[in-house]
Amino acid sequence: MPHSATTSRPTAVVIGASAAGLFAAAALTEFADVTVVERDHLPDGPKARRGVPQARHAHVVWSGGVTAFDRLLPGIVDDVVARGGRLVHIMGEMVSRAPNEVWFRRFLSNHHHNLVCSRNLLDATLRDHVLRDARITLLQGSTARHLVGDSTRVTGVRVDSAGEDITLMADLVVDASGRGSRTPRWFEELGGLPEVAERQVDAGVTYATQIFRAPPGAEDGNFPLLNVQANPAKPPGRGGIILPVEDRQWIATLVGSRGGEPSGDASAFIDFALGLGDPVIGQFLKHAEPLGDVATTRSTANHRRYYEKARRWPDGFLVLGDAIATYNPVYGHGLTVAAQCALAIRDILRTTPLTAPRTARSLQRAAARPVSAAWDLAIGQDALYPGATDTPPTRTERLLARFVDRAVETGASNPRAMGALLDVMSLEKPPTRLFSPDMLIPMLFGPRRTPPQSPPLLDSERRIAT
């Protein structure tokens, strides 16, 4: 069994080989021997698995995540690129329309990049980098059933592994099991722990994704990321993205809120894309070869559990990833937050012993900071959709949403303002960056140039759609 009694290092169990779980395992190996408990049998190479149901849809990693990836696992970003991924310059290699229907200029004056590839490639590369560490033991085909311990301290986890009931004792147990986390029920079983506050903001967004072979002229991997974002001020909100990825393929994902959802009907896919606020995505897809069926999902609600605010917290236990918060995937922040949370707990453990009293509470509060940044950005838009939440947006939230719209409009035409906007959207800097002179001066005095009135495509790119 993993973690023999003779080891002199602390021990940790991570529940779930999700991205959040693997990042956490990588961070913890500096301080403990780690066992990762995973319900699935993980595939070899970039293949789909049941535990990542949204893998077919478009994913990007913002520059805040790119930095966090490399800080945790040096060389992983270069490895993704070597296997066919891309670092796409924001906005130079993007053609993007904001939720307020403003087209961004393709500025080259900022440092921001998105890491772009299929989710299967990203997950395979992450598994290769993390699980080759000899300090990590992978227990596949195994399901965590119950925590061991009481309301003051968790000391392990009971696991069903191939029909055998085993107990893994640990100094720290990390729940990174995703949306289906059993932590609320486990807390009831431990007794003496208060119910944790939760909030949900559900814009009712449906995703539909189809893979295409890139059309002639766009196969060389230099075609820009193409994005038309939904406008919450004009429900139902509809949008879409073309993500050029490895193997000369495009991932095309269409989104629509209540009353305007895309379907899984492949024959209706391009017509939906042509019916967006701007038809540019559909115009390109008409010239691309569809590969396979349309995949859909409705699991797009923003859902947060405020564990960091719990009045009492057991030592030896930590919750990360989607088990804390899920976000509307349209904002692309989930992977970035997972890596930043792992960095946050590593930073705490470099100054505080893993086994010290109240360390787990400190870790939980540290993980909440990147979560809060992404949460505020997501619900600032989604709370404006009809029926998204039982609690309507406050006057402050509405004022902030209008300010962000103004910031987006300013950034569309001013490179300094764009840099400030991307610092926040990429989760590199806090929202207060939007109130810096880089944003406020051009906002007050107006842009030197008006935003583009149509998609800012190069002539060579536009010809591909004709």
C-alpha cells in the first residue's frame, strides 16, 4: 500500500486526477508523499475520458494560467507547444468581439498570450509531467467513499478500490473531485461542522461543439482565434468561437442562453453560427469539413461554496477546483484558477508546516483568492441574464458591470487600456488595475481612434471565408 509507516515525510491523499488534483499533487510533492485517488482508468496519450465531460468544447488558458503552469511544472507549456499547441498573442492573433458588441483592435503592444490546444492534449501533457514524479502514487479505478476522522481533524479517507474497502491514512486529504464533490455530505457524517454557504448564478447557457478540418489556407496553424461573445444586455445571448488547434483542426463551440440555445443537430450548426450578432464564424465554417457529431452540454452554471468562510474547519482537509467553484466555461478561467490555487497552497506550505494546527484552514483561505477573482468576473456578466439568480444584481454590481463595459470599449481602441483590461481578465492582477491611469485617462478623454466596425481580419484571412 502507498505511504508505509516507515516514511519520514508527511503524507497527502488527493481525491481526483482532475487538472486541479494534478496541480495540487505537483505542489504538494515538495512537502509530502502523495497518493492520487482517481475513479477512472486514465488513458494513454491525448484521449477523451469520462471524468472530463466538457473536454470536446473549446478551452483556453489565459496568460495568468500560462505563468502558473510553468511555475508549478517548468517546461510544461513548451511541451504542449511542441506537441501541437499554440501560444496565441492577445489581441494580435485574435479576432474578438466583446459582450457589448465592440470589436477589439489587434494590438501587439502587450505581453499576454493564450495557451491554445485541445483539452485532451493539455490533460495528457499534464498527466505526463505530474505522474512521472516518484513521490506520487496513482490509485486508478478507485472511489473515495468516506473521510476518516472527526469534525476537528481529518486523518484519512476510505476508498473502494476494485471492490476492496481500504483506508488511506494521511496528514492532508484534498478533495479535487469536481462538480460531484461529496464534501457537503462528508461534513454531515463527521458531525459538528456547520453548513457551508453556497451561491449559484446560472445564465442557462448551452454549449454545442463540432470539430472541423481547417479549410485550405488555414492549415498552417497561424489562423487567428475567432470569438464572438454573447451580449447579456440582449437576451437570449448567443456567441461562438473558432479555436485552431493541433492536427489542422478547428474546435468550433457555439453558446446560447435560455430561449436561444444551440442544438445537437449537425445540420443546424452552421445556420446557428450565421445567426450570431455577427455571421463571421458561420462564414468560415461553411468552408471547413465537419469531423464527427455535435457535442452539447448544459452544465455551465456558476456555483460556489464559501468554504473559506466556515466558522469551523477540520485540520488535515482541503477542497480545491470545481469542488469549490465552477464557472461558466465561456470565460475560460477554470484551468488558470486550478493552477493558481496550487501555487497559493505551495506558497503557504513553504513557511508553515503541513502538519501544524490550522494549516488546512490557511490553505483553504489562500485558495479562495484566485477563486474570488474569477468568480467576480463571471457573475458580473451572467447575473444580468433573466432568471440567472434568485438574488438580482445589486446596484453596486450593476454599476460595476457598466464600468467594465466602458473599460472594454476603451480597451478596444487604446493599447494602454487594453493592457490594463487584459491584466485583469488574465487573472494576473486584481480588478483594481481597471482604476489605474492606464485605463482612466483614455476613458475620460476618449479614444484616439474609434473601434473597428467589423471583424478586423487581414485580407489573407478574409479570403479563406470566400
